[in-house]
Amino acid sequence: MTSIYGQAAVSAESPEGEETIYLVRRVPARAAEWQAVSCTKPDGTEYRVSESPAGVWSCSCPAATVGQHRGGRWRKVGEQAVCKHVRAVLDWLLE
């Protein structure tokens, strides 16, 4: 696992091939969430990645909320297409 100043970190690659490191931490789940993780960019922008009890992943990033990731590069989790933040969090959780 990668860490920065003792906090877990993940790498997410944009469709253009740019790599961004996000600090990640588990956060309390809200209603209708099974688990949730906060992803924070170096500029302080924070996205919430969460899984529903039904196993559906979501992210608060613009690409996921609009449903269109730049370049259309989505990764499938089961039958669900997910953004780069969900991909990175899943990789982190599965380490």
C-alpha cells in the first residue's frame, strides 16, 4: 500500500494517461451505503466513493454524476461501469 505522511494513498490514471495521487480514508457510511471512502486530490478536492448494500458503486465526481467520463474509459465491476476513483478505491480495498 502506498502512503503519504502515514495516510493511505492511491493512484488514478485519467483517460489521457495523467496520474493523480489521492489520499484515501474510510468514512462513516450514510443511509443507503454499505461502505464509503473519501478520496482527496492534492488541490484539496474531495470525492466520496461508496458502495450500496446491493453492491452498486458510486462516486461524487463530475464524471460519475454526469455519467460521462472523459474519453469514455470506464472499468467494469460486474455489469457496472465505474470511474477512475472507484477503480482506484477498489484496488486499494483489495490490497
